[in-house]
Amino acid sequence: MSTAHTPDRPEDGRNDDPQDRAPEHGHAPGHDQDDRAGYKTDADAGSVDERNEAEVPAVDPAAENAEGGEPASQVNLPEEQQGNQEIPTFDLTLRIRRYNPELSDEVRWDEFKLTMYGTDRVLDALHKVKWEIDGSLSFRRSCAHGVCGSDAMRINGQNRLACKVLLKDLDLSKPVTVEPIKGLPCEKDLIVDMEPFFQSYREIMPFLVAGGNEPTMERYQSPEDRARFDDTTKCILCAACTSSCPVFWTDGQYFGPAAIVNAHRFIFDSRDDAGDLRLEILNDKEGVWRCRTTFNCTEACPRGIQVTKAISEVKNAILSRSM
């Protein structure tokens, strides 16, 4: 059957009657484009800025604070800080131990006069030297938030993380000394060879060894069992504890506190089956029995781990096992 169509309308369905066409540019049908009856334009009402000024009342600065009439930016500030919110600065001398085997076998000390902010850390001072004064200065750093452990160094004679030591907390009446951690070969400036440290770490098997069939879900552990080794899970392998140990300084074969701490973490893990093997490894003349309980390691740990206590617990576990 053929389809009929109305001859006065196009086949595409468009309305071709000028009176019935849809309005263009927003004007109603049958009205001239210049017909603006009932509408106001910007020209009639004034500019946008003029309207905004007319609609928004002026604010009296004295009324911002009903109590004292002070500007809002100074409310609740101590009187001596009002009008001056800049971070205070101070001058210091940074004394750095330098060593570059490519140039000389001699060790030297360089001093740098710096102006630093009250919020700066030792790491910021090292950055200032490297970026603005001497680009040859070499040191390790990564996260700058005390998590990666890569910027351990001796600051005023103590093992610290450069990113966690605020300059304002140091005695600035004398030079701030920075040198590499002890007991590990110095490669350049503040960088040491960490391979001996990590070799000891690898030897204690720092991973979970679980026997039996492979589980279909996680291995359960009670909160009490987890708390048994919670402290030693905090280690970030910065070597601050190991390189503060006088035994490690003189005996390169000693496992060192960090390796024993990480062994402790798995020896007392209820899910692990290799505790006896780790105890056997550490029951050696270069193992836990080389510890002299000087507590240097505990004082040096930036994570607050009770390192000496952990070493003593491993010693007791070896003795209990041999009985």
C-alpha cells in the first residue's frame, strides 16, 4: 500500500510555513527581533559592576570583630605577633665531613654559613648547600618524612635521621656537625656502602615461612599473638642502630642489632615455622652473644624500638630451646 502525503508540506516533515517556524535567536514567533517590550537589558539596568556595587553593602572594618574592632586576620593572635606573621630566621654554621676518593684519599671538613627558617630540618640545610652553594655534596634521602630511612647520619655525634631533626632544637651557638654513620665503608661524603648491613639482614631470612597447605584465605592471628612482636615490625632498615654499636664498629662479622630485630619479628610470629632455624643462625659467636647491652642501639632508633630488649628476648629464646 502506497503512503499518501500532504502536498503543501515537505516530505522530510519540516514545517515550511514562515508563520509556524520555530523562533530564531530566542525571539517569539510573529515578533520583530528588535521588539523588546517587557525586557530589560544591561544598558537599561546599568553595568554588572554597578549592579553588584548597588546590591552588596559596604562592610565596616571596625564591625568585623564585635569585641575589639580588629581585622579578622589578626583575631586570636598573640599581641606581639599581630601585624608580623613571618617565620623567624636564624644564622648557623653547618660543618660537613667531606670525602671524595676520585680526588683524594684525604678527609676534610667544610663549613657553610647559612640562614635558615625556624621550621627547617638538617635535611633542609643540606639541600640548601647542595642546591645553592656546592652541588658536589653527596648524601642519600628519599621520602623526607622519617619512613624510608635513607638519610641516617651522625648529627652532632649522634645517629639521627636528617629529615627528623629540627635545626632550632640543636645548639646553634656552635657549628652543627654532620658526618656519615660509622662502621660501614664511606663511598663519598655522607654516603656509605650499605651492602654489609643488608647481607646480615638477608641471612636471618626476613620473610614469613609457613608450612602446610596453601591457605584459601588469610592466616588468622589473635591480637595477643600480633602484639608479641609488634614493636619490631617498625624497623625501617636505616642502620642507625647497627652503626651506633661499638661491637659492630670493631667486628665486621657481627650481625648487628637491625638484623636481630628483624629476626625477632619472625621468631615470635605465631604464623611462622622457621623460628628454630633463625635461632640456630643467631646462636653463633657473631650472633646475639656479641651484644654487650650498651643500649646505644635503643637510643639511636628513630622509630623508638626497644632494640636491646628484643635482643635479650632472642637470647632467652635460644636458652629456652636448648633446655
